[in-house]
Amino acid sequence: MSEVLIIIPTYNEIENIEAITAAVLGLSESYNLLIVDDGSPDGTGAKVKELQALYNERLHLIERQGKQGLGTAYIRGFKFGLEKGYDCIMEMDADFSHNPKDVPRLVEACQEQGVGMVVGSRYVKGGGFKNWNKYRLMLSYGASLYTRIVTGMPVKDPTAGFVIYKREVLERMDLSKITFVGYAFQIEMKYYCHSLGYKIKEIPITFVDRELGTSKMNMSIVQEGILGVLQMRMRDYKA
């Protein structure tokens, strides 16, 4: 069994799915990929089934009915990874906003003693953005600053979605406590990890705006993040 499972949730990613699959699985024989597809009408799930013949047992697919949200897709993937015995489980986007070449750096950092979670961070030295407009930069930075102030988490990029967990962290979490499905999901997972006393390490990455397909970001997701941070601050994740 390979040590690392990389989870990519998809909805209408037909333009990217073949290329991202090849890029990720071409990195190392020790990496497996799980696509969690929410019934993409563009045929993303069907394309993954075709690709499975090329990658033997290294490419997995979970198909769900309709859009159920980013958070529930990852949680379904976490449960799959724990059941199959993977040591490290990663989150990543399908649209190349997360550079596959950065995956080995995150994996290596996650294997360090004392680290529970590694974040590909846009806000540590050496990290940054490419092809983002000023509005999105201000929104992202403002959300990160707001989250750090409210939660007290020592994480400079709490909204980042390029993340890898040690198995023991996800095993200790009661995933039924994760209530957010959109923008706030990434914050909640980091806050839960921090509340359990695990070290969260950030390494620099450059986040690149997607070139193909359509962004899933909308105002309801942003609103969930703003209100969600206040709600999670009042919860006891250790209980």
C-alpha cells in the first residue's frame, strides 16, 4: 500500500482532469489519487473511469449525486484514506492553482516528527500569488487576518486548501463535528488540528489562478467563512 493519498474534489473539471491526474501520479509511485466527483454534467467522472485503465489501482473514484460541497467531499475522502491505511492524506485542487511539483515538499514536511499538518502557504516568506486581481488579493488577505485575530491560530494562511495531514490527526478528529462545507471548511480543519495540540507547519507556495474551467467561489461561500469563524471560536473541539 502506498503511503500518500491525494484527494481532489471535482465538479465540471473536464478541461483539467486528465492533465492533473498525469501530473500528480507522475510524481512518484508512492502516491495514489482519489477523485471525488459530484456528478459533473460535463463528464468528469466518466473521464476518470477511462483513466483508471492507465493507472491500475493508483487512481480511485468516488461518484456522488449532485453538488454536496467541498467539505463533505474531503471528509468522504478522509474516511476512504483512513479505511485503506494511508499514512498521509492530502487536499488539492484540480485546476493547477496548486502546483503538483510542490506536492513532494509538502509530503516531506509532513513526515517530520512533531508535525501534524502541513499547509502550502501563500503568506509565508517565499509564497505568493500569480494572476490574481487586487480585489481577490484584498479579500484573501483580509479573510486570513480576520481569522487569525478571532481564533488566535498561529497560521498565516488559514484559508489555504493545499494541505496534508498525518493519519493520526484525522484519526483523532471526530469528523462529524466538521459542519462547514465551503470557504470555512479549510479554516475549521486547521482550527480543529490546532485545538488538539498538533503543530501546523507552513511552507511557501505560489497560488496560480485557474486557466481552464470556472471558479467555484461565490459570495455565499465568503459569508459562510465570516460567520463560521465566529461560530467555531465558541465550540469545544476537544470534547
